[in-house]
Amino acid sequence: MSVKPEDYIKSPPILANSFPKSGTHLLLQIVEPFPKVKNYKKFIASMPTITFRERSKINTIKVINSILPGEIVAAHLFYDEDYYKALIKLNIAHFFISRDLRDVVVSEAFYLSKMNRWHRLHKYFKSLSSIEDQIMFSIKGNSFLKTPYDYPNIAERFKRYAKWVKHHNIFSLRYEDLMSKKRRQIISDMVQFYLQKMNAGERYNLDELVQKILENINPQKSHTFRKGGSGNWRNFFTNEHKKAMKEVAGDLLIKLGYEKDLDW
């Protein structure tokens, strides 16, 4: 199929990028009803599940350059200025979702110990006898349980994505806001961000598009769904988890706006 540069203006691709366990499938359910888009199930992972080794920059850019006009691509893509330039070159509408890292470690502990048997870290999570230890492993990474893989603590893992959060020309959003009364407004803003990319805002009824998207959201359709909502970490964190989390990511939680100080 011959693709012309103007095809990317008429039908901008969408990158649904996320920090793992931050709402990837929720984000996909939001963007799938956008106009002129199609999800062929492509996924770009900087650390693919099967190998859990970082994909080379050359290979990653090659995959980005293969994205078609109007294609929806899910991703766990590390920040890199060259990736940003490659995405901009194709007029890709880039949405990045993040989540309270305390909820991330709880979700990851369940997901990697019980749900994803093909992930390289599955056997390490499964080897731990309690969910308390599995959560601690997700917080501390290799300093809690040594593995041959690049698995530092939760703050170091997030830093690989952090520059996407406030980068210009990217729509950054938080999982918690989508689970709140802000949902409709945020989705409306997302749609307008996309329509501006295709320079076609007046050709679509914004309210109808937003309503269509709201009706498409169904977390239980996700194969990784366990339990939605935010703040679930409070049901699992022990005092030891709080102490460890403050040590490795206390300042980061403040910087991201989830806490005002370390008094929690």
C-alpha cells in the first residue's frame, strides 16, 4: 500500500502510551471510537514481555516508522527525544497515561504473579509466598529479590517515562482523573486534541463523539482487568510498604501531585 505524507494529516495515527499497569486498556477504549482510526493490535514495548530486554533505538524507530495513517498503536514506550521526533514526523497524536505509583505496584504484583505467565518476571513474583512480599518486590525491584533482568525500584522504572508527562505536543493524563467526575471533560479535551491534529474540528459533532466514547468504556473487557478504581493501595499497604515507598518514591509522588509531603 502506497502511503502519502498527506494521509497522516487526513488520518493521524494514535499512540496510546502508558507506564505499565496505569490504564493502557482504558486508554485504548477511549481512543478506539475516534474518527478514521483502526486498531490492528500493534504494541510497541521498550521492554518486551518475552525477553524483558530493552529494544534497540534503531528497532524502535523502525517500528514507529511503520505506523500507518489512522492506526492506533498501544505502547509502553520509554522517553527518548528521537522517538518524539519520529512520532511528530508522522503527525501522531500521542496520549500518555500515568497513575499513582502505589496503585501501580499493587496492580503489578497481582498481574505478574497470577495473570501473565509469559512475562520473564513471573517466576520471580510467583516464587514469593505472599502478596505482601510481591508488592515489596514491585516497590524495591532487584534490591529486594535479585533477578538477571533490568528491574530497578518503581521510581527508577518510572523515570524512564517521566519526561512524557509534561512534554509539549503530547496529551498527558492521569488514570485517577478518568475515574473521577472529570472524565467527560478530559475525554472532550482528548478528542479536540486529536481533531486539531487532523485540522477537522468543525466536521464532527464533539458531544456525539464524547458520548460514543463514554459508552465504549468497559474495564471488564480488558484481559488484564482485576479491579478498577484508584486508591486501592490503602487496602494492601503495610507500614513496611509505606516506609519503602517513601524511601524510593516519596519525593516523586509529591512531584507528580499525589501527595503534598511524606506524612501519609
